Amino acid sequence: MSSRRANEPADGPRARIKQVADLLASMVAIPAALLVLAEIAVLLTGVICRFVFHAPIAWSDEVASILFLWLATLGAVLALHGSEHMRMTALTARASRSSAAVIESVSICACLAFLLIAVAPSFDYAAEEQIANMPALEISGLWRAAALPVGIVLMALFAILRLLSEVRWRHVAIGALIVIAIVSAFWLARPVFADLGRWNLLIFFVGVAAGCVFAGIPIAFAFGLGTFGYLALSTSLPLSVVVGRMDEGMSHLILLAIPLFVFLGRLIELTGMANAMIGFLAGLIGHVRGGLSYVLVAGMYLVSGISGSKAADMAALAPGLFPEMKKRGAKDGELVALLAATGAQTETVPPSLVLITIGSVTGVSISALFTGGLLPALLLGLMLCAVVAFRARNEDHGKAVRAPLRQVARALVIALPALALPFVIRAAVVEGVATATEVSTLGIVYTIVAGTLIYRRFEWRELMPMLVGTATLSGAILFIIGTATAMAWALTQSGFSNSLAAAMSTMPGGVPAFMAVSVLMFVILGSVLEGIPAIVLFGPLLFPIARQLGIHEVHYTMVVILSMGLGLFAPPLGVGYYSACAIARVNPDAGLRPIIGYLVALLLGTIMIAVVPWLSTGFL
């Protein structure tokens, strides 16, 4: 009782600060939501003018670029306010309550340190861009470059507000002292770093960046701290270069597909299209032994082809299937294990955000990736089904009733508009009607029309939260891409990429050895960094080596993505596994044993895809 009263005086000020932070966040959320709508409108107008009227709009790309950078930065601000930046918590989650509070304080203070370091370089970069005019719009580049200093300042403000409202002030002081001590020690050691040469790569990109990741600091800020530290303390390059590389990484127009496909995925859930597909599959094969497990595998394949977001995919399927699966005797651990395994299985199903990202940073044709990703995911799905069949061989499925043919036919008619959407998206890209970025707008219009006229489940009052959620998730993803791009550039400038290329291209064993090392490397990277940061960081380094060895770039892409997916959804470090547990509301310990068989099946399937290039390139 006394301890609670002792905390009460601090609770009042913290609550008021939290209210101020929420108010400011709502003020940022409105323009962020409007920017999502504006991007959809600009891109859709461009598609219509080019394909229907054969009159392309010259300024559409520049307008989209301006809006996109502002959307990315404001989304990153909202993600920081809502603690939604991607981070590795597998190790820090085991800390005691008191230690966890200090770790959280250190994490926020480290983010704040990065932002304070980046403020001046971001203004310098904006000033440099001010003198460059955008050719089509004939306006200063400051209109887009200003997004970076504004976003960085706002993030710094929200970091301070989070410290004061969410962390006890004693822990704030401890966290601040720890971060200040570490930063000061590095700054005082600057003369030493100047003489260390290549050892600085190990210190800053392994010691600082990787150390920050394992300490629970958001991945984007960990990458940023490592990159800024390397350039500031061991080179004479201006720090505004880092901000420029962040701009380059965050504002690539191909990546504009990320917020639009995230929004499309939320629309799919809202309109009930995912439920329609699952209803049809359950009626078709739900009565057989292990039938609903097959429905989960097939449903994830279909939904992944629409939403592009793994969390959205799993959230769309689990609530509808798991209650009935439990009624039929399925155990919690088996359910979450299969859910996580299907998440890894469908990483290459278009329009996967990882496919779009890898196309952006490596120059591989996204249309080719969309075509090449279907068969590998199908093969892995069959491997998972084999495990399901083996485990269900003694299952009592007496409670399962075969649906009447008329009911299945009716479910098919209802599901047809939803089933058609993945094919509409893919056909529009392959046939050249729209780019991978623009096609998402066609999917959005299609989904709104189908949800309003056919499924009649479109709730307009849900639109604003969906737009804000889209901006927040997109900002978190794009900020990682920005700092990872800067880090990859720093590694390239240091000569590390040339050394890596020389070492791997001369590796004994040729192509098989290179593929084996790639599989192992990306399984580890996927478990630690998740897919997108690992791709942005190492894609530009390894893909040229693969081309030099004669490996087809689409084939190598599939092997890399599936390997990362395996690591992402594999416990104990894989973040995707814990996302699946959270969505299924299952204790992570329950799925540790059941998931082993599925992971082995996925690994064997990935090895098969690595050995047989035709599985990735046969339909190109």
C-alpha cells in the first residue's frame, strides 16, 4: 500500500504528459492518413491517364515522391509514439521487471541519441537540396527534403515525451546516464579509431549496430547509430551523406507499394474477402482428416497473395479457423506451429513486401519475381501438407461433416471475387497495365467495390484508423530501409563489399558452396534482423556475386527469401514465431516441439529449390 501511494504523485504528471503526447500524435496522424489517400489518388490517376487515355502525366512521379517521403517520415513518427518500430526482444524479454524498465529507458535514450545526432545533418541535407529544382514541377527540392528534418525533430520530441510519460524518472536517469557514458567514451576514443582501419567495421557494424539490436533497441535506430558512429569517428565524410542515403532508401518509388499493399491487406480483412475464401476452402476439404490444417496452408497461400503483410495474413486466418480446429481436438502448440510455418512458406507469394524490397535494392524485375515466387511457395505448402497428413493419420475426425455440394458451390460463388484478386494483381503487372507500385491502387479500388457492392461489409468509419495504421506500419518499415541503405552504403565505401565479393566468389565448391553459405547466412539474418533489413543490407553485396557465378537472379532471390523466412519464424529468436503466438493467443513454449517437424519440411523444400533452379525460373 505504501509503495502505491509513493508512486501516486508521479502518476499525475506522467498522465498529463501522456495526454499531450497522444494529442500531438493525433495531429500528426491526420496528415499521415491524408498522405496515404493522396498517394492512392495520384497513382490511380497516373494509371488511368496512361492506360486509358494514352496521355501519361509528366509530374506524377515527382508528386508521388514528395508525398511518399513525407508519408514515410510521419509514419515513422507515429511508430515511435506507439512503440511499433521493429526490435528484437527475445533476449530482453527474459529480464526482471526492474531490469526491463532500465532496458526500456536505455532503448528510448539510444533512439533519442541517434535523433539528436541526426538533426544537424538533416538540416544540412535539406539546405543542399534547396538549390536543386525538380524538373517537371519546377519547384525546389526542399519541398520533399524538408520531410527528413521535420520527421527527425518530431521523433526526438516524441522520444522525450515517451521517456517522461512511460518510464519512471529514476529509470530515465539511469538510462540517460548509461547512453551518455557510452557515447562520451566513443567520442573520447576518436583518435584511436582513426588508426584502426578495417577493425572499425567490426567495432561499429558488429559491436555497435548488432549490440544495439540484441539490447532491444529498435533495428532502424541501431543501424543508424552504427553508421553515424563509423562515419563520425573513423572517417572525414560529412554526416549529411548518411541522411542523403536514408532519403534514397526511403523514397524509392518502387517502395511506394509497401503502404499501398499494407492498406490493401487491411481492406481485405475489413470487407470479409479473406473469410469468404476460407469459408469455401473449409467447405471443400474441411471434412477430411486434418482438413482444417490443409485449409490453413491453402488459405495463407491465397491471403498472402493479396495483403503482402504477414501479420495481417495470420490475423485474417487464425480467428476464423482455430476455434473449430480446437473443437476437433487440435492442441494449441500444433496450431501456432502450423500458423508460423505457413507464414514462412508464403514469403515468396506476390505481392510480398520482401519481393518488392529486393527488387528495389537489387534491380531484379519485380514482374519476374511475382511470377517466380508462386511455385516455390506451392512446393513448400505441399511439404507442410505432408507433415500434416503424417500427424493426422490417427486423428479422430468424427465431428467433421462433409458439406453438401450445393453449399460448397454457393461458397465458391461467394468467394470468387476474393479468389480472383491475386490473379488480377499479378496479371496487371505481368501484362504491363500497371507497375508493381501502381497495381496496388487497382487492387484497392477492386476491393472497395467488391466490399461495398458484393460483400456489403465496408465500414466507412473504419477508414481513418486503417489509414493511420497503414502510415504507422509503413513508416516503421521504411525507416529501417532508410538506415539500412545508409549502412550498406558505408560498408560499400569502406571496401568491405569488395572483400566479401572476392572471398565468396573464390570459395571452394563453386555454386553449391555459395548457395549453402547463403542459405545458412540468411537463416541467421532472418532470425535476428527480419527479412527487409537483412535484404537491404546484404542484397546489394551478394547479388552481384550470384550473377558472377551464373546463378539466375530470380532463383537466388527465392532461395534467399525462403531462407530468411525460415529464420524469421523459427524459435527461439524468430520474431515471426512470437507474432504468430500473439495472434493465436498461445504460450510460445507450447509450439516449440510441434514446430520442429514443420521447420525440417521447410528446410528440405528450400534445399530442393536451391538445387533445382527450374522451380523458380520455369515459368519466366
